[in-house]
Amino acid sequence: MSSLLQNSLKTLALTLLCGGAMLATAGNAAAEVTFKGKTIDVIMGSAPGGGTDGTTRLVGTFLEKYLPGHPTMRYRNIPGGHGTKGLNYFYKAKSDGLTWAGGSSSHVDPNALTKDVVEYNPTKFNFFGGVSRGGSIVFIRKEKLANLTDKSKPPVVVGVIDGNRSWEQAITFGAEMNNWNVRFVVGYPGTSFLLLAVRRGETDMMGTSNLQLLKEMFGTGQAVGVGQLGGGTMEGEDVEARSNFEKIPTFEKLLEGKGTPADRKAFEFWSALNEIDKWYALPPGTPKDVVEAYRDAWAKIVKDPEFIRMGKLQFSEDFEPIPGAKQQDMVEKTAYPVKDIVNYMEQLKAKYGLPAEPLTDEQLAALAKSKGLDKAEVPAVKAKLTAVGTGGRDIEFVVNGASKKLEVSSSRTKVTIKGEKAARDQLKAGMDCSIEVMGDSKDANGVACN
């Protein structure tokens, strides 16, 4: 064998050896994504006790089980600026897989992203999962149903907070695309005030996702459903109606083929935004193999019957996981809409007398006071809490010799302890409290404890 041939064979052998070693190294690197012995920071731009906080902690519990190496989760609530403070912090976090965030649709809403204080760009997040809890259902007082589609009759009065909640926006699309006969009254401080107004006949129509409130209203026979937002599906199919409310049409079906091309374009954009609900993501720049490790863990989580059981028990019978890729696609489509959609939405709200942008808490309070919409008399009972559910989500007490149980909402229930504003998870059995509740509602309006 010539020396030239020998040298060529040696070179080939060395090349194959090095190439094989490189392939082995690459294969091992992909397999070596592990978080054994690690603590992972979980960022939430909201206070403890809300829906974002609750779903994120549930997801974190199961990530500890299914991420390689079974890491420990450390939860960090960084509220401020409707989520901006926490997500600005998350946006600059190290992209090593040791930080992830839980958020909601409001954190990726175009209205929020235009604010000067927002430094993060959600289209650069690496989404690995999300959940949908079923959307709001819009209902109307039964005796006013005929007025909704007959403009020769007085308009249906719709009480709203500021017109920017998802069910409030759905009604504006109904007015524009389905010619609904409605008149908005802006400035109600919250759901309990809206509900009381409907019960008293001051207003005729509203929406809520609260299952207990829906059961109460439909159970009395006073209200009928006219449309619902529905929720996304695991397979990315059409929006689905909520369980037990299948006969109420989704707005997607209700407005199908209606309106102008501009109406349809804006409605499709709004529908995609509404489907996002809760999301979970890694920071920008996270390596692909780390993202895949989280998505692989998510694929195992959504098949765990205990995860689904706990989600349905804690949040909604319509609790349903959403793949990270679908969340990524929805956020990229909706976070920064084209100018004509922005203009359309602003003009639509102005046409029906609604604010173009969400009102601040201070603005809402001033508006409600100026219109006298904050004058609802809410009866209160004094009682000792006999039991407090997980995270303060429900309370039990005895009144007139009978045990009573109420839900405590993170957004609708005002909670104070010794005169100071408090989170619902600070409520404890044995506390002496003044508990406000409207009529036969199962939702506490206020809980003030000593």
C-alpha cells in the first residue's frame, strides 16, 4: 500500500472518528437537559390568590414531577402596573431554563402593550403551554329578549364596567354585526354591582364566567342566555360551548357570515385574543433543547388525570390545556395588530359610547361615584369563620343557626383584615368577620375581619 493511500485512509478514519464523537456529543447534549438539584423561579405579574396565580402554581406542581431532574419551583409574585412590573423583570431574566412565567390574556392585550412602561415583547417569549377555563356567557332578562332584535322597542340596557372586558366587547360586536338593540351604561364598580342592577331591573343584560352566578340566574327563570365566548380546544378546532350551556350559541357561530369584511377581520382578531386565557412561557433566547424539555413535560402533564381533575375542581368544569405552539401562534397574531384593526376597535367603542381604552381603578371609582352606581346597599352579617378553603377561595360560617358557604373572588370580593386591604389567602378559620353578600348570591361581596 502506498504511503499516499495510507495517509488518505488515516485522514478518513480520523475524520470519521471525530465526526462520530461530535455526533455522540450532540446526542448526549440533547439528552443531558436536566434540572436535578435546581430551583426554578416562577414569575407572576399579579398578586397571590387570583386565577393567574392559582393556575400557575398548579402547573408548577406538575412541572416538578415531569421536568427532567424533578426541580423545585420557587414562586415570585411581582404585582404592579397590571402585570407590567413582573413581566418587564421576566423579559430580562437569564435564558437558562431556570426562570419561567405565568400570565393571562390581559398581559398580551394590544391595549396594554402600547403603554410606555411596557418593556417586554410577548412575541419573543417561548410559550410551552396554557389553559382555557371556558369563557363568559351573556344573559338577558327574559322579558327583554324581544327588545334585543326589535328596534321599535326600547333598547336593552347593558350595564358594563368600562366596555373593555371580553363579554362587554362581545356585545358591541353583536350590536354592530347582528343589529342588536342595546344601550350601554358605563361605570359599574364590579360584577356584584352589575348583578344587583340586573336583579333590580335597572339593567337588562350582562355577562360573567362565574359558574355559580350563572346557575343562580338561570335557576330563577328570570334570565336566558343569548351568546357565549366559549373556549379553545386542545386540538385547535372551533371554539366550544361550555359544559351544561351547550344550547347557548357561541359568538363565533352567532356572528358567522355577518357584517362587512372589516367587521369580520376585527372579530376574528378579537376571537383569537379571547382564546388565550392563561399562558406559561420561558424568556427570550432560551435554547431550543430547553424549550423542548418544557414542552415535552407539558405533553405529559396534560395526560395526567390528576392535573385535569384538580384544574376542573379548582377553576372550572371547562378547564382545558392548550399546547405551547398554539399559544405562541395566537400571541404572535394578536399582540401587535395592524393599524386598521386598532382604528376599527376604537371607532366601534366610540360609536356605542364606550371608552377607547380600559379605565384605571381611580377613573372607574370616580365615574361610578358621579353616576351613583356605587350606592348599592349590601347587607352584612357578623360571624366567626368556621372553615376557609384552599387559598381562601371559599369561607364557611354560621348565621341564624345554619352553616353558610360563600366563594371569595380575587377580583370581586373586597377583603380587609384589621382595616387593611388583604389577599384572600390571609383569611383563617376562627377570625371574627363582617361578611357582605347580596341576596342569595354565593359570592361574597366583602369580608372584613378583626
